[in-house]
Amino acid sequence: MQGESRDQGKVIQIKGWLGKSDKKKLKLLRELAVRYGGDPHMRFFVVNEILKPAGVVQRDFAAQAAAMLRWVQQNIYYTNEADEQVATPWRTIAVKTGDCDDSSLLLATFAESIRMPWRFALAGHQGKKRVRYVEGERYPWANFSHIYVVLGWPPFKPTQWASAETTIRGAPLGYDVVKDGIKPFQEHVGARSSGHGPSSMGDPYYMSGLVETAADNIDTRLQDTNLPGWVKTLPWDGIISGVIQGVITTLIVKWAIDIGENRGRSGK
């Protein structure tokens, strides 16, 4: 935190970040969460800006966890990044945006500041199977593409743990993208939304989950038909993804043409 303003924070450029192993990335993120969580001003922020305004009573640890998660969901606008970089927690609070690394780091830092046990979790795929890894468990080799947090309570000797998904507004404490699958959630008070689904539609992990679910449904239904075997073994996930991209492209082109024609008719 040396040389860093709490009002602005900073962005950390890490050489070779994309080439680092998942475990090395988690190690670095954990070090940052512990370091920034140890700042007493972070605890003051959590208590005065999150827990008290939410009406959470002392020692209600589940409510504390839910309030911190809800604050991150509603105040940190999820986006992907053009080039991987890590924003410090103070930076994420200041700019109010970040990717899953940034928002998960922020939630872990909040938990660390009030001594709530926490762990990072990774979500990914082994072929078509969704898998997750939680710090402290045996590492499963997989293609991981998403990070979230698992919170525990009571402090010091936790007996309960709950997943905390920071990038989907309205996802309740305990929702786990790997175990529970992809689900839409209605945003709650304080979140601006059209009400037509989650705010994570741009998340590649979310979209890949939708494609995977559709492909699994097709595979299951085809097994009960008399169609040739080669039809049943087609790569439906790739076919569905291609169809979706084609439909979206067609709609965008049609929209652009309609705008051009309307402007031409109006003389603008």
C-alpha cells in the first residue's frame, strides 16, 4: 500500500500474468487480500459503508457475508479486461468496475478485514463437465476461466461455508455456478436492471454454460430417437455456438441497414 492513495488505489501490472499457473495467481491474489484486509481503514469502510447501512446486527455472520456480497454485486460493474491486470481493492472501490479477479479480490479483502474466513474458488471445465477448485482442496486439472469466493463463519473455527458469486447481480449467498448451474436472478433493491435476466450475459463463462446446457439437452433427447449414430455424436456445443453467433450477426446487420434506410428517407 506504500505510495497508494485510498481514494484512488492503483492498478498492478504483473509481468507474465497470463502465463502464470492458476495456483500462482491465487497465491498472489491471496497475498493482496490479506495485505489490504489488514488495513484498519478497510474494516472501517466495511462496517460504516456496508454493514451498518444494511442494518446487520453484531455477530450475525451470515448476514454480514450476505451484505458484503450484495454490496459488491450492486456497486462493482462487471466487465472483462482487454489485458489482464489486477486492481487493488481501493482502486476497485474508487472506479466501481472490474473483472471477476477484481471483484473477488475485493470481497475477500472485505472478509479478511473483519476476520471472516474465506477461500478463493475457481470454476472451469473438464471437457463438457463443469468443475470447481476451492483453496485447500485437491487441485483438479481443468480449463479454469472464472474465480469467485467461498465465505465461512463463525470466525476462527468456521462450521458453515457458502459460495459468493460477485459477478451476477442478485445471486444469493450460497449460489455456486458449478454446483447449481447457470440461473437467471432478478436484481434486488439498489440494482438497476431491465429485469430480463442476469447482468453477466457478457461473461464468457456464463455464455459457455448456456451453450453447454443446450447441447446436453439435445444430446439427451437424441439418445431416445432412431436417428443414425453419426447425428447423435455431432459436436452440438459448437453447432449451437455458431448458430447463436450467426443469429446475432444477422440481427446487428439488419439493425444497421434499417437505421441507414430510415436516415435516408428522412434526409439526414
